Amino acid sequence: MLKLMYITNRPDVALVAQKYGVDRVWIDLETLGKEKRQQGLNSVKSQHTVDDIRAVKPVLTTSEMLVRVNPWHDGSAAEIDSVIDAGADIIMLPYWKTPEEVSNFVKAVNGRCKTTLLLETKEALECVDEVLAQGGFDEIHIGLNDLHLSYGMTFMFELLSDGTVEKLCDKFKAAKVPYGFGGIAKLGSGMLPAEKVIMEHYRLGSTRAILSRSFCDCAKITDIAEIERTFSENLRTLRSFEASLANKTPEDFVQNKAEVATAVADVVVAIKSARKCA
């Protein structure tokens, strides 16, 4: 089963997510440069703080506390110290571009908790072989949103259909580094249907995925009882679908790959057409 991650700074929501099988509750401290590079996108831009780590961490008994810090900068060492002191189990470094940034990050953490890299720039992709050879980190995740922007693409799942994600997954697998990519929507939703994305996770050996807002948008759903019902239903459906994949043949996964390519191409055409009409 995929290790699932969900972004929230609410202790009550974190408890619900943990209850229904979310493996990692995610506090998101990244703000540097994010607003500018994702301007105009309907993406999550959190306003979390280190105090949120202290508020959420005590309620977690089975889920891990994952914290995304800012991209490497002059204040990173101090930021990492504060995050570890607050209770992070895993720290994620986003938007890195060089092996030196990764090395500095690993040294700053110094084995005090687990580390994961968010690969989301073309510079990171170009130096990933050196970063993998260098090692020192625990896992890696492909951030499709910023990475597709880095390459000037129209739709983030173009990176899945054009083979970029598969090539990276092959590299991670060869280096024996656990990996994941992107996020997954609620089953039955998503511009690229969630079921197809999940099958690609399994085909490519990915073991980690972020739950998107469509799973449970706490900005729209405020009643905790309704939040619990939503998590219960959506996670039960997801895990049931994952279990059903054991009955799929290799040919089924190859067919799904082809269907993903067709669906992505259709979405790209639709987005470009909508932009022309706007």
C-alpha cells in the first residue's frame, strides 16, 4: 500500500487522518519564492508555522510528522534546528538545484531525523545522478507541479506520459532509495483520473503519494464530523482499489500507461484551447 501524506496544521484533522490510515501528517513551512513561481495556479500555498508542529505532534501516535522547510538559504540551518526541536520525524527539502544544497541540508540535519528530497526543478533533474551517488538522505519525491513549470509544460502529468517520471523512478530504484511522485485525487475525480495515476504508482514502484485537496478540502469542510466521514469513505475506497490491483496483469498496467498518455494529451489540448478563449 502507498504511504499517504496529508497537509494540515489542525490537530483535530490530523487525528482523523491518522485514524483512517494516513501515514504522514505534513506541516508546510515553505514560502520563499513559492507565490511568485506558482502565481495563477490553483495550488496549495500554506501559511503554517513551527508552532503548528508543536500543536500537532503530540496527537500523533502512529502517523509520522513530516515538515517541508524552505529551499536552502542563509537561514536554513537555524530553521532546521527549530523544526527538529519542535518534533519533526521527517524533514523535506524543496526546490533544490545543486548537489551542494543537498549536502548542506543533510549535514544540517545531521541524522537527527529522516530526510527526504523534493525533486521539482530541471536543475535537480540534471544533477540527480550526482545527488544519488552522493547519498546521505533517506528518500526522494518528484514534485510534478513545480517541475512541469520548470520545463514550461502545460499540465503536470505530461511528466508522467512523456517518460520523465519513469526514467527518474528507474534511477531511484537502482540506487535503492524509496520514492514517490505527485499527488492523488479522490477516486473518480481529477483531470487525469485518480485510478489511472494510482496504477502508474504501482507500475513504477512508487511507494509514496500526497493526498490532494479533493480528498478532503478542510477550507470548505469545517465540521469535524463531516471531515471524518469524508476521510473514512475516501480512504476506504482508495485502499480497496489498491487491493484490487493484485488481480491486474502486466498487460493491464501497460494498457493503463497507454491510456494515461492519451488522457494527458487530451487535457493539454483542452487547457490550451481554454487559454486561447480566455
